[in-house]
Amino acid sequence: MADTNGNEAIELANVLKQKQDETNKALDQVKALGEELRGKTEKSDKVTDELKTDIDKLLTDITGLKSQIQELEQSQVRNPVAEQKNMTLGEMVTKSGLLKSAEALSAEDNIKIKIDTKAIGVGANLGYNAGALTQPHITPVVTPPNQRLLVRDLLSPGHTGSPAITVPRETLFENAAEIVDEGKRKPESNLNYDSEVVPVVTIAHFIKASNQVLSDVPALQSMINERLAYGLRLVEEQKLLNGTGQLKGLIQSATPFQNVTTITCSNAIDQLRLAMLQVALSGYSATGHVLNPMQWTEIEMSKDAIGRYVIGNPQGQITPSLWGLPVVVTPSMKQGQFLVGAFKMGAQIFDRWDMAVAIAFNNEDDFVNNMVTIRCEERLALAIYSPKAFVTGTVQFTLPPQSDKTN
């Protein structure tokens, strides 16, 4: 980030110097023409009028250059990254200088415009949830509803420049620490590690759009935000949970739920608390629950013997939580299944490419069809440090029945 800001500052300073040089050159030309004008006052009015016209034109150019210099000086004070803080990915693309310059080019040039969100900190700006991705529809197009995406928020963030991550994993810890008498040999503990190589995977897709969409800023922003960026995060959420191919998901790695106590587990709320205990007995502290919307609705609507809601509040809009931990409610979790875990300590996402958008004018038959190809992609790896930090299972216990108020 620091390097990006430094390059922008250097480029801005170079442009400012160029404008200042142009202004000084124009002032020198005005002075020269003034001297020439005074020397020709005895000659024809036609020559004098031509010189006056040239001087007026140079003065106009100087005024314009001074305005540009003032704007550039103000830009040096402003932080361009801070100005983009609240932008969506679509706004970043449509306000890109690359896109503006590409509008004047023809399809034969096959210009590709890539907005690397890593360079402008879009990961922090988007917050990895639908708050930044799900913007109000600007176009009248009716699209399916978007779900909230929050699983990434539970995990520790990271970045990598490698095609694979080597994950060290503790396989054995025999703790022999003890009070030792003076002069006696200290006990030796046993600690073993194993390692797993986790590959970086690519998640990507593209759409076709008419060439005219580049001139329709609201439509282009909506297309990138509502379909491209959201679609990428949606698949990312599903794969982080359930895994696929080279990406091993959290549920695939989690430990099966087991009631290790003598406590009778009578409902889903009890089961999630016992899952937290199972994580704690493995040496970790649970930081969140993941549930399907169906199970969370059943839990919220559960009532006691006289019909009062156990945890739900029909008039409230409190962030879902249970046993002091946040609850991620997502259709990406299979119905009837749950996941409880120490997400921050037990796993980490390593982003190699943050979400990026590229636009190509000449792909396949785009030129003859007057179309453009818009691609969105990212590269990441999921490192799971300890399967014992996660517990998964089937919600198999019934909730407290609703009260029968009939006498």
C-alpha cells in the first residue's frame, strides 16, 4: 500500500511540474509577442491585430494551465486512497482513468483494463460482506436476491505471493512440565509437527455486455457490483465452508460433534453450547457459529412453556448471536448442519490476488458483435491450522415446543 501511494505521489508531482513548465513557456511567448507588438506599432493594423489575437490565445491558455496547476496542487494534499474508501468495485472501475482513455479507442486495439483492488485496498473497503457489495439497483433490471456473506469475516486475513502455502500442524504435545528440585534433571516434553501444502486456487467468471455499456456508468457499476463481485463472493463463501477440489473447506476438516458430558442435550441451543465446550476441551476458544437460515429461524422462534420467546425478539434488530458468540446465517451452510469453531486461531485466508476486474474489447467474436468481455477474479488459499478447532454436526434435537394455551 505504501509503495502504491508513493508511486501515485511521484506521478502527480511529475504532471504538476509539466504543467508548470508549460505555463512558464507560455508566459515567455507572451513577453516575446509583446516586444514584437511594440516594435510593429508603426506598421499595418492587420499585423497588429494578428499579434493581439495570438496574445489573447496565449493568455487564455495560461489561465487554463493555472487552473490545472491549482487542481493538481490540491490533489497532492488529498489522499486518493482515502477518497476511494467508500467506493464500490463498480465505481472504482467506472472512475478509472484507464477506462476513460479506453472509451476513445477502437475494438481492434483489444485494450484490457484491469483494476487491481489489492493496490487500492478494496479488501478493507468491501469488508468482505454484502454491505459494500449489495448496493441499491440503479437499473430497472430485476435480479434474484443477494444473501449476506460473512464467513470470511470470521477468519484471520492474510496475503501471500506464493502459489502454495505450507501449513505446519501440531500432531503431538506431551507436556512434562513439573516442579523440579534444585540440581535435578528437568523433564522433557514431546512436541511433533506435520505439514500440509495448501495450493492457491483461482475463483473467476466473466460476462458479456454491449460495447455501449462502457458509456452508461450506472449500468456498468450495477453490473460489476450486483453480478460480478457478488457472484464471486457467493462462490467463495460456499467453497470456504464446504470445500471443492484443491480447496479443502472448514466442514471437511472439522471434528464431528460429540457430547462428552453427562448433560442431557434437549435442543439445538444446548447442542451448540456443548459444541463450544468440545472446542474448548481441545485447547481453543470458539469465536462463532454458522447455521442455515432454517435452523436459525427455528431457534429464534422457540418459546418456553408459557409462549414467551426464548431468545428471539420480534421488535428487535439485534445482530444474531448465541452464547455470547456471533451467528453467521447463510444458505451456503447445508440445511440441518452447524459449524462451531475458533475461526481466528484455527484457520486463515491467504489472498494472492484480491478481487480484480478486467475489460477486454476483442475476445472471441466480441468485435463483430459489438460486445465487450468483463472478467472478475481472485486467487486465495485457505489454511486450516487445527481440525480440532472446529466442530460440525447435524442439528438433531428438537427445540422447546410451543405452549398449548388451551384450557
